[in-house]
Amino acid sequence: MMKRKVWAGAITGVLMLSLLSGCGGSNNNNAANGNAASPDATKGTNAAAEKINLRLYTYGTEEAYNWKHTLDAYHALEPNVTVELVQLSEKGDTQEASKKLDLEAASSAQMDVLMFSDAAGYAQRVALGMAEPLDDYIAKDGYKVEEDYKVDTHLDGKVYALPGKFNPWYVLLNKNQLDKAGLAVPTDWTWDDFADYAKKLTTGEGAQKRYGAYFHGPQAGGWMEFLKLKMENQPQNAEFLKADGTSNLDDPNFKATLELRLRMEKEDQSSVPYSDMISQKLAYRTQFFNESASMLLIGSWMNTEIGGTEKVPLNFNVAVAPFPKNNAADENGLTPVTTDYVAVAAKSKNKEAAYKFVRWYTTEGQLVQGKNIPAWSKVTSDQVEGIIDTILAGTKNPEKVDKKSLVDTLVASKASAIIPPATYQAEVYKAINEEYEKMILGNQDVDTTVKNSQDRVNKIIAANKK
């Protein structure tokens, strides 16, 4: 892992990076209790204790996080503990929230529980000493983060936060077009299968053409997930840089991703051309919901929209498939994931009580909240289905969503190991994006693209070591 000192003083770089970026459990009904104490077991444990006030700093809005209901449930469980919500952004703007959080950390304000919205923000603030290591508490409770949660939050061998919500990437499919082409909804498939589906789903010509797939990126150094498709479904080294800060572009899966993109766009002509996406400023929602493309690779933040909304209605049936694998024998379900990193503030004077809340919130509390799929591994398929029912009920046409395929995909999904982003990650993204554009626009071949990307990234790494 990168040494923590590499991160010192780099908040600005991380915030720039954030701007560029955008559950297999048991069916045992008691699984919701997992390794956390059940409500009956813990209720009133602080009955003889003094009153404790915890301050929770969050970017999450009431609408998105159901805070009042969630915190009321915890207060009923622990009557001597009050969790005070500190809302860092009324509109849920993570950039605004991050800036305010840093200002609060530099002040004498009481801080007990902190929420970070992405791996970069989490790693950066750990390096600045804002979060307390949780390993001793975890060892005392007798569980392992990598087993109890579907996101492994280790940094430099220690755990500084537990994951809350779980937003894996998946593939949205136009079920009507699948049926028309005689294709089944995939439950375990490879990138070769994905490309084959895209080819079979491509119909028409010119303005009437319906493409099999749409890739929203990369563009201007953002949405770089689409240039590491065959790297992201690996348990380790799923990024352009390795954990030690060296380039990972010699991974054959980087070249294989470029070849996949080139094949689908140029040879099969089954994916929307990159030049169209840039020149027409295409939006991924309209490309899918207007039926210009039959498959969309995207994050499961789309759960709240796949049943259709007032702005983007749904006029066909939708199914969901897992992130494709490289080889049939590979582990199923590994995919890019976003989550909330919930930490105990290093300056908290009530660290044990803060940890107890963090553990509850990231386990039973996620079920109480009922707004997101939890990263907690002990969540059952039935519980995930209940949350999905609630989410889909907020859409215009939930009946058009193949709920089983959605639930099965979410339950099977899991994240690869976190690699703390470098402070110069934006430079790396920009260089790779520029080389990709030369290739996809016909100005250089794949081998030249790989070599130029490697050379430029190595120069960026070397320049930042000085």
C-alpha cells in the first residue's frame, strides 16, 4: 500500500478526482443479526451509563438516507445515546460536504462519526489522521471486514471505516429486445458473451439503427471505468495503478479492454460510436430509455430510475445482468462498487460509543434505513427484495422491471480490493483518455495506444516522486 505520507496535504487533488469520477447472504431468517448484537440483546445496555451525545457528519440528505427514522430506531435501542445529525450539504453535494468536513476537522468542533463518499476521500482523510483505526474493536467483536461486508475497507493493512450502502455496477437490458432476439437474461456471462449479445441485438441502419450496447466513456478524463472493463472484475489490482503506486498498464486485461471496445465499435458496429457520444453529447439514460441501445453498463444508483420516472419514462420491460467476466471459470459477481465509508473520528471523546453506532448503522441500521442495498454480507435475498420493492415503488412502472434478475444480480455482486488513488490520479486518467481517443478515432493502433499510455503514466509517476 502507498505510504500515508504520500497523501499529506493533497485534499485539493482528491476533490478534483472526485469531480471526474461520477449481496450473497444466507437465507436464514436470523441472518440479519449476524455478528452484531440483536436489539433484544443490546437494548438498555447503557441503562446505568451517562448520557452520550454523538455528532454524525454526513452528505446524505433526509430523502436519500431516511435519517430521522434511522436515528430514532437507534435511540430506541440505546436510550442513553443521542446521535446528532450534522448535515454538510442540503442537496447531497459530496464536494460541498467534503470542503465543509475539512473545515470542521481543522476547528475545535466535536466530531464522532464521519461519512466519506468515495475511496479517494476515505484514503485521503485517513492519511490526514481524521479517522480512528477500528481493528481493536473489530477483533473484540470477532468478525473480519472482508467476510462480513462486500467491500473490503482495509488501507495500509488497517480498517478505518465500515461500508454502508452498496452500489455495484451491472448491465441493464431491454427485455423486449432480448425476447425478440431469442436471448435469455444472463446470470453468469463473459465479455465475449456480452459482445455476442450486442451483435445480435443490433438492428436497423442510419437514424433508425438500434445499437446492442452503449458505453458512456471515457470522456475528458472522466468515466474511466469504461477503459478498464476487463481489469475491474479482478479481486486485486483492478485499477490503472497498483497499490504500491506503480503502473498497472502492463496487465494484459488493459489491452484486452481496448481490443473489446475497438472490436464492438469498428468490427461488429454493435456499440454506439465514441465520436457520436462526444459530438452529440449523448446521455446514457436517454440512450437506453429511448431504445437507441439495448444494453447499458452502469452503476446501481439507477435502481431508483429503472422503473421509469416523470422525466425519463419507461416504455418496455427491463432486466438486469451481472458485470461480465473475462473467462467462464472466473469468479462471478466482481464489479466496480461505490459505497459510503463510515468512520469514527480520531478526535472523538466517545470512540467506543461511536464505533458501536457505526457497526449498527452498517449492519442492522441499513435495513432500518431501507433506502439502499447494504454492503453487509449477512443481508438475505428476501431482505434485499424488500428494499428493492420499496425503491421500485417510487418509480412510474415498477411492474416493467424483472425484479428477480435485479435482486439476484445485487446479491451476487461484490467489490475488488480498494487501491488508494494517487494524488495525481487525474493526470493518469487524462493521459490514458487522450491515447484512447487517438485509437478509437482511427489515429493509432492498439499496441501503440498501450505503449504510449504506459510511457506517459510512468513519466507522471516519476515526476510526482520528486
